[in-house]
Amino acid sequence: MRSRHLVYLIGEDWFFASHFYARARAARAAGWHVSVITRTGAAASGLRAEGFDIHGVDFKRARLDPIAEFGLARRIAALYRELRPDLVHHVALKPILLGSIAARIAGVPAIINAPVGQGFVFASRSAKARLLRPFVSTALRATIGARGAIAVFENEEDRRAMISAGAIRADHTALIRGAGVDLVRFRPHVPNAAPIRIVLGARMLRDKGIREFIEAAAILHGQGAEFILAGMPDPGNPASLAEADLRAARHVTWIGRCDDMAALFATCHIACLPSYREGLPKFLLEAMACGLPCVATDVTGCRDAVAADRTGLLVPPRDAPALAAALARLIADPSLRATLGQAGRARAAQLYAEPVICAETLTVYERAITQGAGR
């Protein structure tokens, strides 16, 4: 009997490697054959070496050419016909929109749609984002529940919003809190007493609050804290900062790409993510697993990850003085840092551990197969 076939459709191979690798391995261990359709880059060879079937397609997140996107949907439909998946898992907005069209053409029996953080269109205040938002919202509402698909959300706010909009029935949704954290790799350490190191790890996007972090560092200059930026610009995202701007930023140290966040966390005292919107930020979950207190913005996704005044502090978005005040409070109070960090580790172990997330994901896969068979 042939193994059941699971196909992930995802915009970037590196995002699959960072956010879905553990779940794909768990699915394979449970008897699924796993394929990935994505734009291939540096991560593809490693994924192939791990035994995943990787199929490259021309995903371009910033592209707005309807003829090119329709051609891409046809290419995906052809791959679906060739691969004959029992279940497809669409990750992020463009894969949901194009994948839903392709799945309908190819007659895929079961679909998971995962909008994750909803990205630039919903986080940015730029004219381009405001122009695109109503069109993307309409298209997402039309496809997220197509043919009885199950929609997987990373936070309850996004789930409730889609149900309230009539885009999908509540019984066709699921809540899976993020990508899962390896609690053995990400574990508490005792860093050097000084200087107090504050780290922000993310793609270098304006929407991640990078500019507010830099401004807060300037406000707190001279208070014995070191501000670290870890991550690279993302040229495919309109909100990306330029490398020249990051190198020129004063009072922060930009270290670029970090391949071992666990080692970096072990040298730090505070994690900070002043983002404008998230699904459920992996950076904060890993920081909590390492026992770091977190300072984040009181926005969708961040307030789901960080329990206010229990595992960290929440501040208004786009407010550098408020961010600086919260960071100053933790810089001055090692006892508070320890209390929040211990609670964060416990929260990560209870809600976000890899085995928990993988088990929840496999349960949703079985639900999708059952619902697909009932259509």
C-alpha cells in the first residue's frame, strides 16, 4: 500500500527549514511521504539530503503580475496532478491563494491553509500595503475555507477574525501555537553579569520594529546595556532595511545572520521584539525557552507569545520611548529579569515545545483527511 503523501506549498525553502522541518519529520515518522514545493535557495540541498522531495517553482513574494501568478498557479496544479497528494499544506498568503486554485484544478482531496503572520500587507502602513489590503483580504476570505479546507492559525485573534468575517466555519479551524521549540537546544544559561545584552533576532524589516529598537538604544546609551541586532535584510519584502543603514546605525551592533540563536541567547539577558504584527514569533518562544525575559509590543501575535507582566513586558507599537522605558526597567532589576525568565521557560515547556506542536499538527492532518473523505 502506498504511503500517504503530504505536500507543503511554501514561498521560501529557508522558511520551511526554520518553521516546518520538525513537523515534516514527525509526519514522515508517522508514515507520510513528504514533498515540498517552494522557491529553492540555499536550504534546498540540505532538505534534499534529509530525504525530502523538493520541487522548485518561481515564487516571488513582491510580484504583482496577474499573468505571471496565473502561470504559477497552473504550474502548481501540474505538480499536484503529478504528485497526487492526499493532503496539501499551504503556508502564508500567496501559497494559500495560488495553492487553493491549483488544488481545485487538480482535485486535491484535503487542504490545510496556514496564513501564519499575514506579512507586509497587514503589518505595514505604507501606501502600497493600504492599496493591496482590501484585495488580499477579499481573496483570502474567498480561499481560506475553500472546499472545506481546515485553516490553521497561530493565534486566537486571527482565528476569531476569520470566523467573524464569515470566511470559514469555526469547526474548520485549528489553533497551533507556532513552530515548536527544541527545549534541549534552547535552555537557560547564566550570562556574564555585565554588560546587560539585549537582543532582537528577526529579518531586518521596518515592520519588526528595528528602527524603534535603534531609537531605544540611543535613548538608553550610557546605561550599561549592549543592543544586538541578529538577522539579515529581506530584499523580497518592501519593508526591508538596507545593509548600509544597519551598518551605519549608532548604539547597536548588527551581527547579520546568526546560525546558532541558542548560543547567542546564552550570552544575553533580555529579548526584544517591537514588531507591528506577528503570527506567533519564533524568536520570542525560543528566548523564553532560554529563560530570557521579553519586551515586545502589545499587538497580535506578540501578546499571544508573551504573558504580560508574567513572562515579559508589553509596550505600544511604534513607540521608542515606551520601549526604552520597559527595557530600562529590566536593565535595573535583575530580580525581575529572573522571575520573568523562569516563568517564560515554564510557559515555553507547557505550550510551545516541539513534541506538543508536532502532535497537534499530526492530529489536524488526520482531521483534514477525514473531512476530505466526507466531502
